[in-house]
Amino acid sequence: MKLFIEVSTLFIYLFSFSSSIVCIFAYCIHKYYTYINTITTMQRYNLGFISDKDIYNHVRATVMQYRRSINIKEFNKNIIDPIKLTFDSKIYNQTIEETIKSECIRQIDKTNNNRIGYFHQFLSEYAGNNWEVPANGKKGGFDVVNDELHIYAEMKNKHNTMNSSSAAKTYMKMQNKLLRDDKATCILVEVISRQSQDITWKVTVDKEKFNNSRIRRMSIDKFYELVFGDSKAFFKLCIALPKILDDILKAEPSIATKYDVYDKLDKKDFLKSLYLLAFKTYEGFDNLK
């Protein structure tokens, strides 16, 4: 009996061990084919200031961080406005399904703007030459720094995203940096600027105007030129980006956006489903149930 138990235990152990080996082998095969698919799918982007492999992986990392799905609970977290969606559907000549999809994209997009900021921010690290992205709160709280060149940059997506209070706070932080480092140049980098520019940043703080030639306001193309030494670097990236994204989505179709909202609504009567999401406790709406 004891021998039987020991033999049985040995078989169970061997079975478990072999199952683990099979799982590991299957995972390795999956990763291998994913890698091969990536290599064969990836085109030559010829950006010059960054290798094909590095730009592919950097764009892919951004895609993987993107919010790409939304369910019915998230969709109605802040209570959607069925009245506006009804107007949108009729005025823009959309089916209610198309309108719901547009609203899903709008909600998802709120969390993705920061991802694009990180995309530009961390791309600078590929330049080498002491360009780095400090950990949060480190090195004065700047987004991109180069201690050797004494350059300290704060990045904003749009030129109009800062109110006067936020602008004053950022400017004072840069002034403080100049006081601590007499070689420093501080830069406000705008991805969506009014125009291509590298100018002195002029601000008004408590009704007093300030400007300092070592506190700059710079568009993203000029910043890329500063970091990568290529005046056309940003242009080249913009031209190549659609191809890079196509390659990534072709290699990994499973990362496409998914909408759970449509499936959870009454397909026979979308409007009724939408109205009940927001107004189910309102007078008269119980008759729609």
C-alpha cells in the first residue's frame, strides 16, 4: 500500500512538472512567434535620429498604456446625457450606435492625453547625451532634464492648457532654478503651439510683467531639434507614425479598442436603454421598463 502511494505521488509530481514544462514551452513559442511577427511586420522608418527598433518599441509601449476599452458601468460613471446623445444622433445623421461609439471614444480619450505627453517626454531619453526623464518630484519636478547642458524642461500638450495661476507657478519654479544654477536654461515646451517658436517666455504675476532670456517658450519641433540635433526630427516622426502604428496593430490585432457598452444595451431600442441609464428613477420612466 505504501509503495502504491509513493508511486502515485511520483506520477502526480511528474505530471505536474511536465504540465509546467508544457506551459513554459507554449509561452516561449508564443513569444517567439510574436517576436518573429514583429520583425517581419516592422518596416524601415529611416528616422535617422532614432533606430527603427527603438521607435517601434516606444510607440508600442504607448499603445499598450492607452486605455482601449470601456464597459457599461464606466460609460455611465458620471451619468451620461441621453438628451444630448439624441440631439447628436439626429443632427449629425448618425445611428444611435455610432453616437454611443463616439461618446465611448470621447470618454476614453480623457485618460489618453497624458499618455501622449509621456510619449514625447520619454522619447528624449533615446537621444542619450545625458537627456533624462527624472522620477516624479526629482530634480525640481521638471519633465525632461540635461544636467550637463543645464537644461530643464516642462512639457504641456497645448499652449492654452495653463491658466494664469498655473503659468505663474511654473514660471516661479523656473525662476527658482535660475537662482540655484546660474548656467540653467528653463523651457516651457508646447506640443500644440500657436506656431513654431523658440522665444523668451513672458508672463504676468500679480500684475507685474516678467521675462528672462533663459526662460524659454518652445514648440515641440524646436525642442526635438535641441534634443536630437535634427531640425526635421518632429516632422519625420509625424510622417512615420501612421506606418508604425499600422505595423503594431497588424502584429498584435488583439490590442484593438473594445466596446462593451453596445452589447449591454437593448439592441431593439437603444434610446430606451439610454434614457433608463440616466432617468430610471424619474417620473414616468418606469413605464419604459
